Amino acid sequence: MLEKTFEPQAAEPRLYAQWEASGLFAPRAAKPTDGAADAYSIVIPPPNVTGSLHIGHALNNTLQDILARYHRMKGKAVLWLPGTDHAGIATQMVVERKMAAEGNVGRRDMGRDAFIEKVWEWKAESGGTIVRQLRRLGSSCDWSRERFTLDEGLNAAVRKVFVQLHKDGLIYRDKRLVNWDPHFQTAISDLEVEQKEVEGAYWHFAYPLADGVTYQHPTTFDEDGKATEFETRDFIVVATTRPETMLGDTGVAVHPEDERYKGLVGKFVILPITGRRVPIVADDYADPTKGSGAVKITPAHDFNDFGVGKRAGLEALNVMDAFGRITAADTPDVPAEYEGMDRFAARKAIVARAEEEGWLREIEKTRHVVPHGDRSGVVIEPWLTDQWYVDAKVMAQPALKAVEEGATVFEPKSYEKIYFEWLRNIEPWCISRQLWWGHRIPAWYGPNGEIYVAETEEDAREQALADYDSEVVLTQDEDVLDTWFSSALWPFSTMGWPEKTGDLQRFYPTSDLVTAADIIFFWVARMMMMGLHFMDGEVPFKRVIINGLVRDEKGQKMSKSKGNVIDPLGIIDELGADPLRFTMAILSGTRDIKLSKQRIEGYRNFGTKLWNAARFSQMNEAKRVEGFDPATVEQTINRWIRGELTKAERQVSDAIEGGRFDDAAGALYRFVWNVFCDWYLELAKPVFNGADEAAKAETRAMTAWTIDQTLKLLHPVMPYITEELWAELGKEGPARDGLLMGETWPVLPDAFIDASAETEIGWLVDLVGEIRALRAEMNVPPSAKPPLAFVAPDAVTAERIARHRDLILTLGRVSEIAVAEAAPAGAVTFVSGGATVALSLAGIIDLAAERVRLEKEIAVFESDIGHVNKKLGNPNFVARAAPEVVEEQRAKLAEAEAGKAKLQAALARLSEIR
């Protein structure tokens, strides 16, 4: 007999060890009859080696595991390939902090090789944390194939790709603007930039016009916006939030259609402080409606200005060093007093000087968004520096075509828009990082600055001999590659490329990729580019399933500062992995998943319901029977549940195949809770307790068979509890062949759906449901058993009443069932299955008191509706409140209106009672 409750804390480690020891995580052996459709592969989005399991990982890996377990049970050779990312900047930061805490010297004092050795030591000690945590979630990855983006095999693949792309002219070195982190002194990707709203100001500066030039500037306008008065100006006003960058100004831009400044295009201003002569240029970037309509252009320190500078042929002057300090290295006209000054100190100094010299015209306070390093927390500086780039524009074209033509599809399809938009407007991809931990760039420099790109230093030396008569000293590039570069090769490098391995032949291209929307361009698009380029035009995956973002129950983003983070490991410790997994699946159909611990606890109850159903079955001697054939059952309830199970199997299979995990979980929930537990087992009770031994034996066998099939259907979503039940229930009846995980997915024939049984039991279920709803609506005490009457039923209904009289009495909790020509006095009527049914309530409920109760509750709903309508009718509230708050109010309104309508219907029913 099953224990009273399932204890996940004890069962989960034991069950996972059994799965792993079974060898079922690895792909099954190949068969001579296997074709491409018999393999299913998926590569894990590699979590950072520094990471711990967060709720986003829990969602993403639950969905992947559902796919892997489902296709494994479908008989396919399944490869779910796991691994971790070396996470360059994150890992380097962790190890440097650890060294500092231990009182060790800094990495620069230690030297590169010694520091890298320290990082590998840390990885050996602490780098496996997230992998262990993924196991706790139940992830059925093939751990024997686990990869790391810095392991030797992937290192070789990275070097080969870099060298080949360089030969193809698709990797090159260039001086361009990058997101520069002055703390870590490295370029970082857009994904590593956090936009923060901060208090700031627009400083309005008057730049004097050169060569005695003046112009008429409008000062007064009529109602139509036409200038009526002018003043003569020998200056032009620009506004900036970063005064320190003015030291690098090389132009002022105005819109070509701006009548105020048309005559100034081609003229010059004299830049204050430096005395530099810079031109006024026309460019659409300048917005005539903002500020003065004129903008200072600093090509070396602003991404938009860099574009203007390119178009206008303006010089790009770097006025900061790697630490964010002012330097005159490129600009000798910058006064010596600013040399080495921190950028923010320089800002204050320049504003003070502008005020002192009279060219500061206004300080306009504002709140604006400023980019910060997500790990360093410092303000990011757009900085002009030499870096390595990929010609992403060229590589993007096949990637665009592949999705346009359907070789790879997105689910939901709407996410293709993000993919297309980024690839069609793609910029060169900066792939170098000024770090030590990562794939070191395979480029060596000769004495005269020549660059030799090669897979090994030996190959680079051979290239150098073409330029020099003898061996020369070569110096390898100090930089490492962007982490996303090695991740872009993940689908094929993890399978052994550049070698032609059996895994590549069998499992590439992969079947699915499950990932988040925020890395469609950072990772998905780049994998498409690299896969198509290096794998003979084959896409890396056939389908991309985009999962949503998990937010708190109010729709707010989770953050430690808000205190609303849900820790998946804490949930697993307390409630087990299965409730968390089921919650992730059933909520996965929205872009923003509103999650609360209460929701997870609710689905823990779902597991408990299944467990109790299995115990109830055991107590009623429902055991598996050797040779039992569900096709032969005769009892109506058994033919009905067989059909309901068949429909559920179709729904679950179709939903998982389509990547609709919420629909799959919903179908499982409805079948297990609403159909099997709430109805079938209730309908089976009289059979179990009856005298018909043949019906009893058939129903017991059918119950056991149905539970077995249900466990198979539920296993991909809730693997632990289903595996435990499979083992425990397998102790009775024929011996099991092995683990549930290795069982075959049920595919039930259409003939199992019995229309007559469905109609018959459907009638009974609808009738009892109506009686129960009416009892609840009318506040009938649970102990009360009112009489029930059918008003002039037809012959078919009369036969059904006779067949199911005992069930209606028991399940509907009614005292008697009668047939009448008219509804009895004191009864409430309803229609069920085409028949009029009357439930007599006079004398059972206090009609007057019930009317008062309903009217009071309706008044409460009306008050709530009025209150919410007032809020939603206020344009200021709708405009200013957070979107999730507005949505919450709309949901509250809909709920109140539905509640009011229900009570009004109940009140109307009361008026029928005479």
C-alpha cells in the first residue's frame, strides 16, 4: 500500500540516481531502419559557469526536459546536450573578488598565466554548482556529453572558425566605438549594459561663430508658429548631458530643413576651452523640435555622433583613456590642466568655467537614462578603440533567408519580427574583449605591426617567414573573444566539429532550441549565421521555441532589491520539483508569466490528488491484470473513461509536438482532476461496492490500466511523482520491465472513443454538475438533501434516470428522484440534457434570509465595480499607473462583474419559488 503522502525530499535524489544509472539519458542505440525523423536533438542554452539556478533557468529547462522525455518515450534517439559557458567577465570578476577576499595580490601583479591557473582551480571547485542544481530540477540531459565553452575541443573549433572567417574577409580589425567599461577596462556587449534612469541636466552652451559670422535668430512667434521678431546672434546654442565630451567635439549638426540655421551650414564655430575650429554640418539626426535644434557632435564618444561624423567626414578625437580620464593624446589643444582628470570631475570643471566665462546659457534639470555596466555598476563610456569585428551584414543574409523560407521557424511566430528587425539593421559585431579569461584571439603581431592570424603560433611563425628572412619575435594579441562568439558555435562545436563525428551526422541540425526573447539577437541569430556558414548551409535548429519572462504575481520584474524573487531551489526544498515544473509548464503560454508561491502550492495539491487517487484505487483492489485489453470493456463508465483518456492523449501529444506546453499541462490537469478523479472514481465507487463481480473485476482492471497510461502522459511534466507511483503500483500485478522513463508513449486508437458512452456519461456528469452548482448558488447546507423531480421527461431520459438513479442520489445529494407533469411548488428549475429538472428548496433554505444575503453581496460587487470604473475612467490613472497595475484593475472589474451576474441569476431563481 502506498504511503499516505509522497515525500519528494527523500524520493527525488533516489529516483534521479536511478535514472542516471539506467543509461536512459543517453541516446538509444542506432537501428538499421533509423531515418532522420528517428533522432531528436536539443542543445541546452549554456548557463554561466558562475551561476546558480534561477527561476528563468527553471522555466527554460523544464520545457526542454518535457520535450526530451516525450520524444524519448516516443521511441526516438534523443540527445539533450548539456554544458556551461565560461562567462568571461563574470568569472574573472568572481575570481578576482575571491583573491582579494583571501588577501592575494591582484591579477596584474600575479600575471596572466598564474591568474588563468587560479580561474581553472576555481572552476574545478565551484564551477559545477548549476549543473548539480539542474539535476535537482529533474533535467534528463546526457551528462556524459557535457561540454564547456573553454574545453579543448571547443577551443580548437573557435580557433578554426576565427581563422577561416579572417581568410574569408569576414573578420577584420577596425577602430570603432564600443561600450567601454572603465572599471573592468574592456568592451562589453549590449546585453551587459543596464540602462538606469538617473537625475541629470542639459547644460546649454553658446559656441561662438567663427570669422565674424552672425545670423538672425527668431525670438517671437505668432499663433501659426511663424517668426515675427529676430535678434542678431554671433553664437549657436547646443545642449548636452555630458559636458566633458565637448573637449572632443569636431562639429555641430543642424537639420537640413531647419530655416533658422540653413545659412550657417558650412560655417564654423570656435570650440570654447580648446579654441578648435569645427564646422556646422547638415544632418537629419538633428531634431529641430528639441532644444535649440543644434547638437554638438563628438564622434569618438557617442554612437549617434559617430554615425553623423562618418556621414559628414568629421574627425573622431578620443579625449579619454581606458580609465575614463581626460587625455590629450589625440587632442593636443586640450589644456594640460584637464590631463588625467576623472570624467566626472572634468564635467564639474568645464561647467564652472562655462559659467565663469559666460557661455553657459542654461541648466535644465532632467531625469534621463544612462548606460551602466551590469556587473561593475559604473557608467559605460562610448569609446573609440581598435577591436576585432565580424562582418555581420554579410553573414546575416543567409540567416535571414533561412527563416524567411521556413528552414527554421519561431514559436510563437511573432518573435520572427525581432529576429528580422535586428538582422536587417545589423552593425559590425565587436568580438574582442580586454580580459584574460576566455578564448585568446589567435592573432600574432610582428615587430613592425604585421598581423598573422593562425590556429597555432607555429602556423603564425610560418606566415611571418614570408615577411622576414629569419625567425622574429611574435606577440600574441592580449585580448580574448566575446563569450557570445564561442556560444554561437554551440550547436555544432559541442558535437565534435570540425571532426566529422557520428553525433554530427546523426543529430545535426538539432530539432529544437528553447530560449528567451532577450537573446534572439545575441545568440539565436549568431548561431544561425555561424551554423549556415560552417555546416554547408544547414540551419543549426529547425524550430526556435521562445519562452516567456517570469515575473512576480503582480507582473513586476523580479529583483533582489524589491524582495520579490522566487528561489526555485527553495521551492524544490519545500515542495519538490514536480509542482514547480507543472507550474512552469501551465503558465508558459504568455510572454509575461505571473508567478507566486501560492500558484506552485496549488499544483502541489494536483500531485497530491493523483497520489490519493492511486491510494484509493489500491484500497479498492484495482490491480493491473495480465493480458487486460481495454478494447473489450463493456461497462459504460469504462468505455467512457477509455474515450476520455484517448482524447487527453491526443491533446497532450499535439500540444507538446507544437511547443504549447501550457495546453499540454492544462489537458493533463483537466483529465486527472476533473475527469478521472472527480467523475470516474466517483462513478466507480458503486461498482467497487456492488455485487456484480464481473463489472467489479472489469472496473478494477480498467482503473489500474488508466492510471498506468496517465502516469506515462504526465511523466514528461512531473517525472518524480509519476516514476515513484509507477514503481510502487508495479509491486502488484505483472512485473514491470523497467523505469517509467523508458516506457513507450501511449498512442490510443480512435476506436477507443465510444460516442454512446460519451453521451450517456456526459448526460449524468452535466446533471450532477448542475445540481451541485445550484446547491452552491442557493447556499444549500451540505447536509441537506432536497428532493429532485424531472418534468415530463422523454423516454430516453426516463431510461437514463432508471439506470443512474443511485448515482444521482449519491452524487447530487438529493433525497429522492420523481417524475412529474409540472414543477412542484417551492422548487427551482433548470434545464439539463434537454430535460426540465426541479430541485425543491422550500423548507430547506430560508428564502427571505437568502434574498437579503444575495442583495447584500450584489451591493458589495456594485460598490467594487463603481470604485474600479472610477479609477479606469480617470485618464491620469491609466496614463501614469504601471501597466501591470492597470491590468490588475481591469481583471478586478471583470471578476466583480461576473460575480454580480452570478448572484443576480441566483436572485432571479429565488423569485421562481412559490
